[in-house]
Amino acid sequence: MRAIAEEAFDLVSKFKGSHSGEHGDGIVRSEFHERMYGPKMIRIFETVKDRFDPNAVLNPGKITRSPKMDERAITRWPESYAPQTPETVFNWNSWPGGLVGAVEMCNNNGACRKSFGGVMCPSFRVTGAEKDLTRGRANVLRLALTGQLSDDAFSSDEMADAMALCVGCKACKSECPMSIDMAKMKIEVQSARGAKYGVSIREQLIAALPRMAPLASTFAPLSNLALKFSHVFGFDKTRRLPNFKKPYSGSETGDVLLFADTFNRHFDPETLHAAERVIAATGKTVGVISAPGRPLCCGRTYLSAGQAKRAKQELQRTTDAFRAALEAGKTIVGLEPSCTLMFRDEALNLIPDWSEEHATRILTFAEYIMQNPPTGLDMSGLDVLVHGHCHQKAMGVAQQTVDAVNKVLGANAQMIESSCCGMAGSFGYQAETAEVSRQMAELSLAPTVRAAPADTVILADGFSCRCQIKDVTERKAMNLALLMDKAFGDHVTNH
């Protein structure tokens, strides 16, 4: 780099050009100033600098008395820089240096400090603290992974604190110019801490929800009574945990197979029943994809708790079932964004025999409707406000829901300009983060919902999003499947 810089400057000087561009001189070009301006002018620069800043506290080392451009002490790679290679959950080989290389991609551009537009970064928008945004977390990770902090910094309490308010929205992956995937990086930290310190009872309960839910739903009245004492395990007293209901069940055969996720299956089964009726109305036979034993699960609850091994087991079991169905010519449709879209993101990294081709064939409900649009439905005159799930936005499929409402139902749908709703799975129910969760909702989502006329439909495909909207605004949001089911019901009534 020095040889290139020296030769480039010699050429610029030869043709009487300037070594400074629109971005100014800065630390890279300052060492060449004396050759550019001459010793006398540089001494004048220094005199002016000293008059206004005698103690050299304002941006020292720039323009005057600057270090060499490649002096290691002024870079992010000091002499103490010692990249570590911790055991990781995900495969980071796409970046030189693995996980450290992925973290180093953060160039401190500060795009994550925006206060409106897009989703990134919801925690920073609430606290305004540097440690609570993508850049701050990336810098802490970089220091921890390069030997510039304590030996156990990566799994330390301080690192956990830096990650505490990250809701795993994935907005940084799509909105940051450098595509920093902080959601996955947080999982790496949680996994490292879990391996070192174990996993708390609360996190174990959350992680094991897919395995416990079938039994809990069977004894729903008793289970729901037990939820009233959830604060004993660290859940917030002021939150209403969703009640278990009689679980969804359906035929295991059909042209279209529903991926009945844990949340809709056990807490909001009518959404799956509605999806079944709507898809059947498109002329297809409908079933639910299954495997011997317990219901299929994407493994997200385990992954969010840092229990990577269990998450991979769930993912492997489900992708095996998915592949068999796809090879048999079936169409697979999911309703819960965080579960459905996991097969286009984490599963590609964690399951070796799961491919992009497989991933793109797992459809969201809105995608299925846009590909197989039913006709004759008319909800013109109906206003609909859509809150897009963070993962829908990050994966570029949120607009599909709006399009389905506008183009298939003929209603007037608009996307709410909002960041994360704040519920983010269990984040909004944790005693230590419940208030921040509410504040995230109050940034724009909750005020917009409250201001909407009573006859405006609030649409949210995410189960946790619907829970948050209900909790902070007392208005009930519905999934696209329920709205379309209502449209079919109205159509039958009117004809």
C-alpha cells in the first residue's frame, strides 16, 4: 500500500495535481502535505492549529504533525491484534478470517444510527446509546475477538450486556452497507455463554417450547393457569403471556402442505384453519407436513437461546421432511415469518444438504397467494394497515402481503412505516427488557395503530407482532390468512 501511495503521489505532483479529494486530507494523506505545500506553509498550518488548539485535543494528528499513513498504532490492527478462532455455530468461511473477518466488515459508517426509515437499529432508537446499535456491538466483538480485552471477553457478562437489547431483527444484514449480520453474531455469543455457564431455566423453557407445547395444549386450562406464575422464572409481571389453545390438526396429505409452526399451531390455531380453507378455495387439496412423532419445528427457539446443537437437530429433521415433500412435487407454505424464512437463511448455513433451490420453494402464505391468486373477491372500500415482520423486511418479502391485499382482495392496504414491534419472540416478555420492548412499539407502530379508525384492519403476519399490538394498543391484529378467509366468507354470503 505504501508503494502504491508513494508512486501515486509522485504522479499527482508531476502533473501539478492535488492529492486531496472531496473527502479532505485526513489521516491517510496528511503525511504527504509537506511535499505538496512545502515546509513554510506547513509551519503556518501548525501555527494556526496551535493558536486555536494549544493542547491538541481537537482531532490531533490530522493535517499537521501527522503519523505515517501505515503506522500500525493508528489503525484497528495494533501490535496487540491477535485474532481468535472460537468454535462457532455458523460457518463464517465466506469472510477471510471467519467470524473475526465478518465482524471486521463493520467500517463504522454509522448507518445504524438513523432514527427513522427502515428498521435498523430498534434498540438504539430507544436508548440512543452507542453500545446498543450494530456498530457498537461490532466494535465490542472485534476487540473481544482480537485479544484486546480480557481472555474470556467473548463470553463475558460485559459482552452479554452489549448484546442484551439486540432483538435479532436482521435489519443490519439488509440495511447496513456492509451487511453486518448481528443477529447471527448474537447467537454466537449466546452459544459461547451457554457452553461456559449453562442456560438459565427461563431460557430452557423458551427453547423447549416446541416440545412442551403439545402437552401444554392438551391440558390448556391448567397450563394457562400456570402461566400466571411465570414471573417466578423471570417473565415480566405486567405482560400477558399468550394462552395455549386446542392445537391445530389437519390431514397429512395434499397438493399443498402447511408448515404448522409451534406458535400458530398451539396459540393461534384458527390462523392455520383459515389458511387451509383459503388454499382449498384455490382448487388445491391441503394438508399439514409432518414426520413420525412430535410436530415439525424450525428450531428457532433453541437457536435464540444459544442451544445450537438442539436447533440443528430440529432443523435437520424438518428439512428432511421438506425435501421428501418437495421431491414428491408438493408445495410447502408457512404462516409464521420467523419460522418460514429460517429455511432461506439459517438453515442454508447450518444444514449441509439444504440448498438455495430447496429454500426458495418454501413459500410464505402471501407468496403462495400471489402465485395462485383466487378470483372474484372484493373488499374494495376496506382500509388495511400492514405491519411487516422484521424478517419479512430483511428478506425482501414484506411487500407481498400488501400486494395480496391490494391486488387480490381489492382493498386499500398500506405498509406502516415502523421499526421492530419490540416483542421479538420472548424479548418483550422478559422482566429486564419488557419496558424497552414497549418503547420500541411506541416509536411509530403503536401511535399509528391507535390513530387508525376503528374500521381499519390491522394486519400482521408475525404472531409475536400481533401479541405486541394487542398488548400495547388493545387492538387485535390479524394474519393475512384470516382476512382472506373473511373475504371468501363475505363472497359466499353475497352470492
